Amino acid sequence: MDIVNRTENKLLNRVEIDFKWNHRGAKTPSKKDIMDLVKTLEPGSNPDFIVVKNCKTRYGQALTTGQALIYESAEAMKVEPEYIHERHKGFRSGNATEEVAEEAAEETEDGGE
């Protein structure tokens, strides 16, 4: 995997990584494969707070590009839409998803304040 661009977004408490992965001679990497590799590229990152987006594999090429977002906390992950949390639920240990769901439920009960 090659990192095309790495940005620290302090406003959203995350690191944004644009990547390209040349997987010639191997199958197309899964989201789990990408998340595992991103975890090793960013020491100290929590795998429960990694989101992989915009993955595209070119037809006829062994090249996948995409973006990985590494958040600092479950609180910071609240900026992601609910469908993203649902899409990554199978990759989480359970704690991060539950924390975000509980916080969203509390906001709804409080009237969104």
C-alpha cells in the first residue's frame, strides 16, 4: 500500500489517509484487509475508530484506491453518518459502535442539544 496523501485534521480529530494499493497477483483487498494495514501504518490507532471510504478498483487493473479516516475517539466519530457506522459494524469489537449509538440516543432524547 502506498500513501498518496496524509493529513491531520485537528478540527475533526482524525487523520485522513488517501491510499493506492497495487495488488497484482493477489485478490482485491477487502475492507478488513485495508483496515488491518492502516492500523499498522498509524501506530497507536484504535481499529474501532478506523473508517474506510471511497474504495475503487479499476476494471482490468490490479489497483485499488480509497481513503481511510482514523479517529481519536467514539465522540469524534459522531460526524460520520449512521449508514457508515452500520457498514463498519462487522469490523468493530462492539464497544465503539455501542458508544456512538448510546450517544446518538441521548442526543435524540435531549432534543439534539
